[in-house]
Amino acid sequence: MASEEEKRRQRERFGDQIRHLVPRDEVQRRKQKAKAKRGALRDKAARRRRDWDEDDAGFEKMRPRVPDPGNPAAAAGAKLSHAVVVGVHRGHVELDDGRAARIAPALLTDPDFALAVGDDVGIVASDDVVRIAAVSPRRTWLVRPDPGNAHRRLVLAANVDVAVVVVAAADPPLRPGLVDRFLVALGSGGVVPLVVVNKIDLVSLAAAHALDRTLAPYAELGVNVLRCSAVANEGIDTLRGAIAGKTCVFVGHSGVGKSALLNALDPGGHRRTGAVNEHHGRGRHTTTSSRMWLLGDGTRVIDTPGVRAFGLGNVDPEVLRTGFPDVVAFASSCRFRDCSHRDENECAVRTAAASGALSAARYRSYLRILAND
Ligand code: GDP
Ligand code: ZN
């Protein structure tokens, strides 16, 4: 028979054992507790992400595209403030807050990556160095083939609401073909066109009627066409109203009066956004000499002095159709479903152009762009 002392020791040993042998319900309890803790951590992270999104409302789900390994703040998902690119140079870009920013090296590893004027970027600043760590998806864009490399496209402007396609009523003579090319490029980039016919002071009454006939197809397409004179200050208020508060890009042949229009729109003198820097290198990441200006009323204007003859390069037929809805409208009556409307038999588009139901000038433009002429 064990003594009381022995029983006590047995109880102690047993107690030790049950402390190591955790009962089943206790295991369950601990598992649930760990699960709850993981859930709480997940919620906390989600909350942090949500706050971040709300802070950057309008930044369209922007995420650091590639975190900058050289910048711990970016890598840790630090809050990015956002800015708009107003000028692109070799190795740096100018931002709308006047600062120059470097592009994070990680972003530069993508050979097709190039920032454009108008890009919405996420920046991190540390020790006076501003770095671009992310780029939000472009809403709209205006691209043209790179004259130096047929396989590349240059983004002339990004996130533009309206493109002001400036032509002159005379001196230089109006070339509707150029307008047609712009409409294709703008249509494929989601930019709304606004055609401005400047130098209206130069045309006689007879010439004005001819001009009306030339411009009629655009009005029929639903494109807004304004007649202006920068010199006589005609139609300038209407133009100012049409672009007020928007981001727009001015495109058109040189000499048509783009600068004169900008000056007329903002007689106080439009400001360059950001710092003035005329240097335009020719590096891989120097895309265009586009520049964003700020008018007195807050309208942002992107000037693209590089645009002369606007080559489109090889245009995908699908893209071509977006710029020629008036041509497409007749295509369903063509004999062949895949009719190019060039020289096929029983082509309803060709017939329409011959009868005048479709503008012959528009049809010629269509054929020239199709032929990459
Ligand atoms: P840009 O190359 O498109 O910027 O064209 P500019 O603004 O430099 O204008 C080219 C020339 O056209 C200049 O000599 C201007 O004075 C002239 N010009 C601009 N707008 C008008 C206009 O509305 N009427 C007339 N008659 N001349 C204009
Ligand atoms: Zn056809």
C-alpha cells in the first residue's frame, strides 16, 4: 500500500503528463484562436489597402507596377503621392508640381516602357530625390509610329480628353487627308476630336462655301468643327468653352496657327507647367517633344511641335474602320464580307463614293491610309 507521500508524488507525475498531453478540445480551441488571429491580420491588411485606395481615389487601382528595389519605402508599399508628367527627357521627367523625377530603375528594364506627357504617375520622395515608382493605366492616348523605328510607336500624349485638330482655312491650304489620319489615330486611342479651322479671316465668301462642303462630312460624323481666327479673335471664346477644364492636345501641321490660338486663348500668357527645360535628348526613353501647358483657367494643353505630316504607318483594318464609320456604314451591302473597298466587284462603298452618297474625299483618304501612302 502506497504511503500518502507516494500518492502525492504519483498525482504530481500524472499532472505533469496531462499538462503535456493536451486534450482534444483544447487543441481545437487553440487552432480556432490561431485562425482568428490570422483572419484579423488579413482584415488589417485589407483595411490598409482600402485606405490606400481611398487616399488615391481617382488613381484607378494604381499599384506599384514594379517596386523600386533601391527604395525601401516603395518596396514596402509606402503611400505614393501622384503627379502628372508634363515633359519627358532623357533620364528624367518633369512633373506638374515643378519637380524633376527619376524613373525607378526597375521600370526601365522593360524595353517598351516609355513615359508620355500626360501620364499619371505614383511618386516616392526621399532625400530630395523624387522617383516614379508606378504608372496608372492610360485612359486615352495619341500615338504615332516612331520615325526612327517602324516597329515602335511613340505616345505623343496620354490621358487626353480632347484633341484639337487645327487646320487652316488657307495658307497653308486645308488638307482634309491629314484630318482623316488624325481621326483614325484619335479614334483608336479613345480621344475625342475637335476640329478647329483657323485663319477664317483669310477666306472670301465663295471660298467659305467651298470650305463648308469640305467640312460637311465631319459634322455628319458627329465631330465638332469650329471656325476661328486667332488674328481677328473670332470663335476663340467658343473654343475656350469647348476645352475648359479638360486636358487637351493641340495637333496639326506647322504654320496653321496653333501657337497663335494658344496665345489668343490665354492672353495673360500660358505657363509652362513644371520647370523650363528645352533639352530633348534622343535616348530610348525620350519619346517626344510634347509639352504640357497650363492655361489661366486651369485647362491643360499638350503641345506637340513634332507633328507635321502625321504618318500612321501600317494601320490595322480594324483600327482603320474606327476612323471611318461613314465608309463602314455602306460596307454591309458589299458583295464580299471581307471587302477592302479597293477594287472588288459589287463594292457598295465604291458605288456610294461614285454617286456622292459617301464623300469622295473621305473615300480617297480611306484608300490612301489603307495603302499606307
Ligand atoms: P503653328 O506653327 O501652328 O504654331 O502656327 P503659328 O501660330 O506660328 O502661326 C503661323 C503663322 O500664321 C503666323 O505668321 C501667324 O501670325 C499666322 N496666323 C495664325 N493665326 C492666324 C489667323 O487666324 N489668321 C491669319 N491671317 N493668320 C494667322
Ligand atoms: Zn466594299
